[in-house]
Amino acid sequence: MDPLATFVLVGSLVVGSSWAAPRLRLPVPLLQLLLGLLVGLIPPVQSIHLPSDAVLVLFLPALLFWEALMTPLREVRRDLRVILLLSTLLVVATTFGTAGIGVALGWGWLPALILGAALAPTDATAVGALARALPHRNIVQLRTESLINDGTALVIYTIVIGLAGSSAHYSGAEVTWLVVLAYGGGGIVGLLAGFLGTAVLRRLSDPLMHNAALILVPFAAFLAAEQIHASGVIAVVVAGLYLSRTGPRSGTPQSRQQRDGFWILATTTLNGALFVLIGIEAQSALRSVSTQSIPLLLALCVLIWIAILLIRFVFQMFTTWTIRLVDRSPAQRRKRMTHRARVVSTVAGFRGAISLAVALAVPAGMPGRAEIVFVATGVVILTILAQGLLLPAVIRWARFEPDSMVSAEFTRAHRTALLSAIRAMPALAQEIGAPDHVRDRLVNEYRERLERIDGSPGSEHSTRRDLDRDYAALSLALVDRTRDIVIRLRNHGTISDVTLHRLQSRLDRDALHLAPASTERHE
């Protein structure tokens, strides 16, 4: 199938699934995966293959960078100990547990360990797409774990591939050096990329150039880390976390709006294309193995999937008891989660792109490659299909407390900023020479905003918060009516398209400002 036809097919499936999934009440990634499986039955589509280099070089840097850029470091620091245990020791335990099942069913240790390394890490893109209903703290912990554990899995994969390819033996010191190089080297490269990226971004005032430079950061970090045989994944994650701290002070409001719009569109499209291509690749994996071995391989898929869930749950329980035994401080007690939350974390441990990328990266001539790809693809499908459908029910069963932390923090920060602005208004007006009536008008507007967020709910009368939503809804309706009038003026030849575009840009900015409050009114 030629590249253009492939692009149109995959793009159509991504758009179609995004439209249909809410109407079918299915997770979007799950429908994308199923559509990929279905079109994989079409003979021309069977020629489409997902090269591992495309996942590692094109998909992962972009997807992981945006996830890291949006990761709150405060929450990461709070649960850092648990995150590091899950992203290192759990990966090792899952690798050897999975490999043990393969060996018990007749596989050799080397292909079994390669399969284990491929299936050990959770996938950040799958977690982000399928686990959005989780409370804020839980989703941050899962996403951060998924960002880091890829590095551990790739180190294990590198060692096993080295053993399989050259029959070499790694000493304990050599293994330690590979781990240090992967994490330490990747971390240093990521810090340098973040530092240099920040220095460049602060000097670029043009929004287009600013965002063009930002796009280069994850790919440059990945490339530089791979050149010294460090972890490109870790470099991208560290660079994203660094820029998440320095980014708010670089760029302009326009560049930040462009950034968010571009990255949301790009990562949503890439993520959807990845799930579609995984489904198509499953057909290729099915055809690459002998018919007689399929029943055993299907059984292995199910056994490994169950083992991954059990290992994850048992590991979480073991580490929890160990931490509680060692650390009984009040601060640690405040961090504790319920056992039901650990069940949710177990079910939310999806496998995805990185697992398939590692399996596809196995050298073509290596014995057992087809079986590794088949089982890895089968387990990825099982995690997304079974766990994706099961997760909403498990979240309801867990009975999480209502998660109002983010909204409460937003209200507090908004109130603090408004009060500070009101206090600073006289001095700022005097500094820039603004007339008194302009200053008084702005002070009154800011006080009205403060009154609206300070309103407390009542049972019979409209609260100030309700008035804020009504105000936003009415203002948004007026913006829409104004836009209709401007378009009508253009259609009648009264104004040019240039004037229309300038006015529409201003109206769109007003609409974006008003839309969240208006939407909240109708929820």
C-alpha cells in the first residue's frame, strides 16, 4: 500500500473512531485498536507494517515530551519513592516473571527475557488515554511511572539482545554501568537539553519560531542521548520536566496558546495513529507464525497477561507493607492509599507502544522473533481491550473520594492573584500614567470577579458562582452573534477577508476565555 493511501486510511480511522467512540460509549483507543484489527483483514492493508524505528524516533519522543511537560513536579516529589520502585524493581520482577512462564512452556531463556522486557513497562500514552477518570494523584503517579519505566525495560532489552547476538557474558559491574549510563547519561542529556532549550526559547519572541524551537527539543534530546548509548526516553522525560518548570516564564501568551493547540492536536493524532497501527500489526503477527503453534501462543498471551496483573498487584502490596514497616512518620501516613486504589492501579497498568516497539526491534534473523511479536501484540491487545473495558467499573468499585484538589487550588490561586492585582492597581496606574476613571473601572471589574469566586452556594437563590456561569454563557452567545454579523458583512462585500480574519481572531480569543465557565454551567 503506498504511503499516501496509508496516511489517508489511518487518518480516516483516527477521525472516525474519535467521532464514533462517545456515541458507542467505548474508549477511543479501544475502538481505534478494533478498527485496526478489522482493516488488517483487507489484503492491501496487510502490507502495512509499523517499523520499530518509527515508534522510537517519531512517536515516543513527541508523546513522552508532552506528557512530561504537563506532569506536575510537586505531586511527583510527593510520591517519588513509590514511583521509582514501580519504574525499576517492578519492571525487573515483571521481566523475569513473564520470562519464567515462557520457559515453562518450552521457550529458551533469551527469547523469553526479550519478551519479558518488552511487556514489563506500562505505556504512558495508553495510561493517559484510558485512565482519565482517575483522581488527580493516581493518574499523576501512573503517568510518571510510565514515563520512567521505559528506560529500565530498554536497558534489560539491550543486555539480553547483546547476550543473544554475541554469546557474550556481562559481569555485575558491566550491568551496573549500563544502568548508570542509561539513567545518568539520559538524565544529564535531558537537563542540558532543558537548560539550552530554555535559554533559546526565552530569546525567541516570535510565536512561530518559539514553538518550532520547542518541537526540536525532545528529538534533539533523544538523538544526543542515543549517540552516547544513554536512554533517549529518559532524556526526553527529563527535558520535558525541566521545561515544565521554566516554560511559564518563556514565550508570549500567543506562543503558549499556539503551543497547547499544536501539541494537543499532534499528540492526539499520533496516539490515535499508534493504536490503529498496533491493530493492523496484529494481523501481520498472526500471519507470521505457524498455524500449529497458534493455540499455544494464544494460551501464553492469556497466561502472561494474568501474570502481569498478579505481579503488579503483589509487588504493590509488598512495597506498601515494607514502607509502612520502615517509615512510620506522620508525613508517610498522610500519603497512604487504600488497597482498592492499588487494585485500580493494577488494572490501569496498560501496555502499548513501547512494548510493541521493543518486540519489533528484535533482529529479523533471530530465532523466535515472530513468536515474540505475536505474544507481545496479543498481550497489548488484551490489556487495552479487557482492562480498558474493566477499568471504569473498577474505579466505581474503589469508591474514591471526590477529587476537588485541582479545582480548589485553582479557586485559591485565582483569588490570591485577583487580590494582589487590586492592591497593585493604584501604583501600576500611576506608573504608566493611566487616568483615574480607567483605574477605577478595572478595580471594579476585578472586584466583581472576586465576588463571583467568593460566592457560597445557596439553596433558593442564584449564587455568585451561578451568576459567573450565566454571565459567561450570555457573553459567549453575544460573541457568536457578533461573529455572525461580521461574516455577513464579509459575504455582502462590505469588509474584506483580511478584516474578517482579524476580527474573528479577536472574537475567538474572547470565546476561548469564556467557554470553560459557560460549559461548567451546563454540566
